[in-house]
Amino acid sequence: MPAPSPAPNLDPGALRRVVTAAAVGNIIEWYDFYVFGSLATILSVKFFDPSHPAAALVRWVAIFAVGFFVRPLGALILGRVGDIVGRKYTFLITLSGIGISTALIGVIPTYAKIGLLAPIVLLLLRLVQGLCLGGEYGGAITYVAEHVPDEKRGLYTGWLQTSPTLGIVLSLAVIISTRGILGTEAFNAWGWRIPFLVSLLLVVVAIYIRLRLQETPIFQEIKARGQTATHPWKEAFTGQNLRYVLIATIVVLGEGCVWYSSQFWAIYFLQTVSKMDVLNSSIIVGVGLLIATPTLVLFGWLSDRVGRKPIILAGFLLAATTY
């Protein structure tokens, strides 16, 4: 069968709408993820034995890590769903799943009320978050990539890469404002639930925007021609495709180390080793991320001109040197 035609050259306004619609869900997905991570020092003693705060923090980080371990599974399962029912409806599944699970974290009784049941429920909700995020992020990148011309794919997906950063900045802004309004004592006692519950409002907005999306022209053409893969997992992990999967996996492992060390380890270090409070540590990390955000677009644009590989290697070198 002939290969599908390249993505159409949409007008700039249409491309902006595509990127915005994909990014707004990503912002909320990562907002939910980051609220969980950035409140670790406060919430670890809410869901684990508070008489051993150091052990509680380690267990909290372990549950946080579970969300990462199941993301590949989420990508495999929901990626297949996206190939069957389309990118648009898969978006709605992932967005609803992570939004509802995050809001439910905001109403779980603490360890003091229900004992070990509290971390068990928390773990189950984190599994849902991780599965949905695994499908969401890759789906959003695919959605944008299938709309834009080949020679501008790095630029437009670079804009989409800003959404995780904006998600953490939004989460930090909600945490900072909630803490400022309620005060430290009330926030630590019960106000920490509010950032989780805010997720529901954000999800409603994102679902409204995404319901107005159309399927990507490339997906519509592939489906019309009957060219969707019948055994996608087998095809992905055999032959030449396996080589690409392994290379991409190694690259993403390195990128994940760089990304999360600069965000979560930085904020954990400020709060636990430097003994800085939640407000000031959040401001420092948030400002740093805002300063770095434009470089995501810059290097995406540059990758269209010099290639992806030099940009990736230069980023790893810079991270290894500075870290």
C-alpha cells in the first residue's frame, strides 16, 4: 500500500489551535502529577506513620515513583486505543482518568484516620495517574506531529514541550496562593487538599477544549486506507523497529533523569537538606522553570535545522557538566 501523504500545511492560526488544545491537557496532566510530588514533605506524614518522618518521606517518594514505572504500560495500552478509536477520544480518557484520580487524592482520609488503608488507596490512584499520563503525553505529541509539516515538527512539538513546565508552575502557583490565603498551619492541616481538588475544575475546561478537536488528517487517511497496524506491539518489538525502540528508551531514560532531578530533587533538597519552607522553595523552583521554558521552543526550532541528534547530545553534555 502507498504511504500516507505528509501532514498538510495548515495556516498559522489553525496550527496554534492544535498546539493549544494538545498543550492545555498536558498542562493539567502534569499539574496533577507535580502537586503530588511537590507536597511530599508535608503529605508523607499524612499518609504514613508520622512518628518516623524520614521513613515516611522515602515511602512517599516510592509511591511517587510507581507512577513512572507504569507509564510505559499506559503508553502501550492507550497508544493502541489511540490507533483504534483515534487520538481525540483517547485524549478524553487520559484526561478524565488522571483528573478524577487526582481529585480523589484530595479526599482520602489520612493515616491517622484509616491507618494502612490510606497509603493503599493512594497507591491505587497513583497507578491510574501513571497509566493515564503514559498515554496522554505521547498522544499529545503524536497529535501535534500529525498536523504540522515535516520541516517544522521540532518547532511545534517544542511548544508542546513547554506544557509540563507550565504544569508545574501552575501547581506551584496554586500551592503558594492557597498557603498564602490560609496560612501555614491551616494549609498543613487540611488546606493541602485544595490543590488536588482544583484539578476537577481544570479538567472540565480542558475537556471542553478537546471536544472541539478534529482527528488528525494523517490518522484519518491511514484509517480510511485500512493501514492501521494489526499487530502493533509485535511490529514495534521485532526487526528494525526494535532497534529504534531500544535507542529511544535509552535516550528517554537519560532525559527523565535530567528532567526530574532538576525539578523534584531540587525542591526536595531545598525543603529537607536546606530546611527551606514550602513557599520559598516553590518560588525558587518556579522562577527557574519559567526562565528555562523558552529554551524548549528554541531547541525544538534548532533541531529542525541541525537535526535531533546533535541537540540531544548537547543537552546531555550540558546536564552532565552542570549536575
